[in-house]
Amino acid sequence: MKKFLSLIGAAAISLSLVACGGGAEEPQTEETPGEEAAQEENVKLVVGASAVPHTEVLEFAAPLLAERGIDLEIKTFTDYILPNQALNEGELDANYFQTPGYLAMQIEEFGYEFESIGPIHAEPIGVYSKEYSSLDELPDGAKIIMSDSFSDHGRILPIFERAGVIELDVEEGQLAQRENIVSNPKNLDFTTLVEARLLAPSFESGEGDAVVINTNYALEGGVDIESYGIAFEGQDVLQPNLIVVRSEDVDRPELHTLFEVLRSEEVVNFILETYDGAVIPWSE
């Protein structure tokens, strides 16, 4: 990362002045007033993120953070497991990639002492197909490829239920899983053996009748969202992507500055202009 502040010494004063002084004392080097204090005020934050859009959003925000006295270092991850491990081990100050549902499952499974300091944006999961233009058009026995992440299933299956092609028996607040499908007239085959990061390549290679892809991986994989997206999560059920920190750090002021900058008007406009609705700034 580019260093936003550096010390500039005044040692460039010409040595010829000393020579002309007939042995006079060498002038003392002076620092630019306030420069040392400015450097002392700067705080470094290391944040882990998925490549798209999270890293891109952080890169845009970095100069804004520098103005607030924070030097941002971004570590980009290609999966959903390592960013939480790195945060837990102290390699990161925060991470930015996960939804509340995924965070809850990770805490339950691994015992992480993590907390969210706030939501930044949402990414509607989408169903993509090169052959069919709606879920109604899917044929009997159609193969639906979705990620192996159980927390994603709770977001994906309601898309199919809303379209009327399956029926679920989940209670309010319960994450839907395949065993919650109680009616499946088309006998849709929901395959869950693919890692989320490999869904876009699966789609591009023509696997399945439809592939359900997390928006960040669709963007990263160059999937034409407008042309091939046939169904998406409803905005009323979207889960936001969070800034997550260790519980012991939840009151660190610089982490709240990070949150404030990522929710600023400048960053909101960047998201709106860059992702054209595929990424939605969180407004609550």
C-alpha cells in the first residue's frame, strides 16, 4: 500500500554554507512543523476482504481514511473461511465480506468471539441460466447448482419458493435447507457440492440448467448479470455484508471511523455508479 505520510528531513541544506562559514557550527536540521505529530496520529488498519466488490470499495475509501488519520492495508481473500481465521488469529483488525447468517454459523461452529460494527452493502444472490429466462421455464428434473455453504441455502431456497416452484416448511427466522422442501413438483435437483468461488466458472462452462451465484463471485467471474440473471433475492429479505471485528476491539474508535467512511456519501455514490444495482448500499 502507498504510504500517505512520510518524514521529510531538512538535511538538504547545502554543505557549501558550512564551508563559507569559516568553521562555524553546522546548522541544525529542522523538521517541518507538525509533521512528526501528524505521523504519530496515523493509525494502521489491516482489513481482510473478498476481491469484488469489497476490496474495490476499500481501495476507493483508502484516501478518505487517510484524511481521517488511518492508513489502510487490504488483504484480499478468495474464499469465505480464511478471513475469519485470520481475524481470530490477530492478522487482521477487521474483515468485510460476510452476512449475519454466515457470521452466526461461523461463531457457532468455531467459537469465534466476533461482533459486527455495522452493515455496509447487500448483494442479492442470483439464479443464472443460459437456456431459460425464468424459474417457471425450468424443465422437470432440472439441475440447479448452488454453493456448499449452508448459510447460503437459507437465502437461495426462498427465491424458488417465491417463484412458486417449491414449497418450504420453515418457521420464521429459521434458515431453510434442502430437507425443508416439502413440495417440489418439477423434481428440481439441488446440487450443493460446489464451493461458492467456483460457481461462476461452473456457469460459464455450461454446467447445470441453472447456477445460483453470490453476486461478488458473479462480478469477479465476469458473469453478465443483466443478460443471464433470471431470479434474485427480494430486497425485503436481503442480508447485508458486515464489518466484523474481534469482540475485544468493538469499541476501538478507528474501527468506527472505518465504518463511518464506508457508509459515507462518497462511498455510497461509488457503489451505485460502479455496480449498477448489483451491489446495494445499506441504508438502515
